Amino acid sequence: MNLHRRIAAAPSEAHAPLAHGVAPWLAALLRRGVLWAALILVTWAAAGAASAADAPAAAIASAAASAEASLRVWNRPVFVFRTPMFGLTPQQRATRASERIAALPAAALTTPVEAAPITHDGNQGYAIMIRGETLFAIFDDDLEPGDPGLGQVAAQTGARLQAALAARADQGGGRRLAEGFGWVALASLLLLLVLLALQRLALVVEARTAPIRARAFQRPHFDWRRIAVSLLGIAIRWCKFALMAFAFYVWLAYALTRFPYTQPWGQTLDSSLVAVASTLAVGAIHALPDLAMVAAIFFFAHLSVRGLHAMFDAAHASGVKLAALQSDTIGATRRLTMVLVWLFAAVVAYPFIPGSDSDAFKGLSVFFGVLVTLGSSGLVSQIMSGFVLIYSRALRPGDFVQVGDVEGYVLELGTLSIKLRNRLDQEVTLPNSLVIATRIQNHSGTTKAAGGGISLSTSITIGYDTPWRQVHAMLVMAARRTPDLLADPLPTVRQLRLQDFYVEYELNVFMRSGAPKFDVLSALHGHIQDVFNEYGVQIMSPNFVLQPATPVLVAKEDFRAAPAE
């Protein structure tokens, strides 16, 4: 009982000086739960060892109450009962064996276990005994097909029981517990140093890569360099956490093996780690040829992409007259061919990717296939509409266009949408499918302005009493006074309609590319008013209520009134 009190009090006595003398940074780490979890686990193991002096020393877990029952002694499997015997079910046999083993005195724990042959109702079996006292018996019907002979199984069962009793006797001593706590404390200190070293190494790596991250984050969001640096930072953080978790896993396995009761758990963790490591190593070795093939495929794809880049650059520089290689379509052609090359490489390399034939990969492929099928119909429509706009050359960046009721300069011709800058200096985004379905009027697509002018027009209505030659000359003069209008080609005036009361004149001019259209039109209208005022011509659209007394005509001597020639 005194030993039990000493064991139960040991953890609290060990924690007291640590809680008061630890450094602040270590206390913060303890508050996070890293070492508290370890100390609680060790305390639980010690409490389990102390309570074993009064509680039963064997545990029973049955797979099926009426079919079989497992006998476990000190957390170790000893034997599995599978047949009723002595009027007892397998579960009752295991329970009775557990009670007899728990009742053994401490002095009998180190006594050799014996296996003696017995016969019951014509069934051959072996009695497992200590000091002549039978603890339990095993029979042929307890064995499974393929098991060794009954004598060999009895010997193995006795050996397992001997080892379990020895572990129970070993942990009952205070020296073994003290040694276990000492080794666990040393391992905990080593774990703390490893965690601090990993944290320090991560900080050093982040400091060294800070300039690279700063330069990368100045790039656009979807630039591959920025994405690669972001992924690298995430990989470094997860690698740190993975190494910390691995260090804690190794510490936990080691701490469990320091105490006889938890030793099987620690050995299970060790064997699991070794099994996983060996499986990964063997899988990596077997996957090397396939990985080499994948690397070769993507290497040749990279060379193909570089060759296509060089070909497109040369075609653009030489001025090849092909629709797909014009200055406004070569970018889309370049992107499309690059995507096709990489998609072809991915399809060819897919069978060589390790695990591509597994159910997980197949399920993932089906999942992405469903997502693409259900969610990409609109996306594909936008992309195809974008290619139609690009290769039809209906509009290009820098053109002044009118799409439906939206008018402005084309800022960007993208895969999914186009962007316009309207007269109010607002950016308007139009989906490609909407643009395709709407009438596009390109004011920059003219054959007369060799320098890339933009066609403009305005109209006025003047009565029949004003010579049409004079109106033509005044409109051309007003156009020449407007700075942003091109001198070549010359302004053109047309008489569109001969209405009942007046003539409708239209002035066609060309504005320099990039000029604000509505500001130029405002200036042109001002010059038209000034010129008409200078020559005394009233800008008026007359209407008659009664027939004039005299005809409204232009005298022959006024046919070429100034400024007409």
C-alpha cells in the first residue's frame, strides 16, 4: 500500500518544481499542450501500474460471446477460447482464467509456467499451471485450421503467459517506474529541442525567402511565379508541421515502450511506422521507372512548347500573312497550342503516374468529370465565343466599337469577356457569348484611313433657300478647324434626304485613334456653329403652315456663295 501511495504521488511531486522554475517560453509551450499531453500520458501509465495491485491483472475482449473469447493478461494476448468446455461457454472460460490469474500472489509471478496434458470426456488437452495450480486448459477444438499441433500451441501459450506475468511483476517495482520516468523526461527534453529547432529552421527559411516572396507578390494574382512562390511557402509550413508530428509520433512510441503495461502499444506504433516507411520506400523504388517516363514526357512537352514559342515569334517578326498568325490573333493561337500540348502530355503521362490505376484515382477522375460536365457548359460557351471573336477579327484591343447600346474603346479581348472604356471613362465588361449574339459596329475597321483613324459622322438640316454647295463648303471648313480630325482622308459631305421643308446633310470625317470621340464631336459642333454664323447662314429646319407666296429658291448668282468655290 505504501508503494501504491508513492507511485500515485510521484507525478505531482515531479510537476511542482517544473511549474515554478520553468522559463517563460517553455511555460507558453507547455500551455499549448505539447508537453502536457506527454506528461498526462505518462501519469496515466503510472496510475495504471499502481492500481494493478488491487484491480484484476487481466482483461478480456470477446469477438463473439458465444463463439470465441480472448484472454489478455497485462495488455498482452495470451490465448483465444473457441469451444465450450466443462459446461462453460468460451466467454466464461476466459473470465474464470482471468480471475485465477489475477488472484496469483506476487511471489508466483516469476514462477515458471507449466503445460501438462489432460483428458476430459475423451478430448485431449493441456492444462496451463503455476505451482501445480491449474489456471486454464486448452483443447483441440480451440484451435483453428492451419494452427500448429496442440502441444506446440500449449508451449506458445505458456510462454506468452510467462512474459505477461513477468511484465506485471516488473512494473510493480518502483525502480522500473523511476527509470521509465527518467527516460521519458529525457526523451521529452529531446522532443522539445527538436520542435524548437524545426521552428527556428522555418523562421530562417522564411527570412531567406522574404525578398523572393516580395518580388513575386508584386506580380499579377494569376502569374505562375506568384502562384509557385505561394505554393512553396505553404509546402514549407506543412513540411514543418509534418516533421513536428513525426517527432511527436516517435516520442510517443518510445515513451510507451518504457513501461511494461504500455509496451505493446509502443511496439505497435513502432511496427506501424516501420511498415509505412518500408511500404513507401518499396513503392518509391518500384515507381522510379514510371516517374522517369513521366519526367521524359513532360520534358519533351516543355521542349515542344519552347519550339512553338520560337516559331510564333519568328512568324510574327517576319510578318506572315496568315489569319492565325496576325498580331491580334497570334497570342490566342500561342495559348491554344500550348494548352493542347500540355493536355496531350498529361493524357499520355497519366497511365505512368503511380497509383493512376487505383480506385482513388478513378473516383477522383469521375468526380472531376462530373464537375466539368455539370459546371463547364457556360464556361466552354464563353471560351468558344472568345475564340470566334479573336479569329474573326471583328474587334481588337484599341478599336472604337459599339456593341449593342455600349460604345467605347476595346481595352482587353479575353477568353471569357471583353472590356470597353466608354465615354464616361467607365470600364464595361461584356461576356463573349453576349457580344457574339449582338451586332458589333467597329468604327476603327475602315479602309480609307491608312493610319488607323476612326470614322465619325454628324448631320444637320438646312432649308432649300441655302445653296447646297455653300453648306458643303462650310461643313468641310468646320471639320478642318477641329484639331483631332485627320486631314487625310478628306472630310465628305453627303445630302442624305430631300425632305419636304429642308435638306439633311451628313458630314463624314475621321478622328485620330485614341482620341475621345464625344469630346471631338463637341468641338466639331462648335466649329460648325461658328462657321455658319460667320457666313450668315441660319441653322434652321423650316416648316411651313401655308404655301409660300413665292417659291423658295436660290438665285443662280448665289449658287457658289462663299466659302464655296
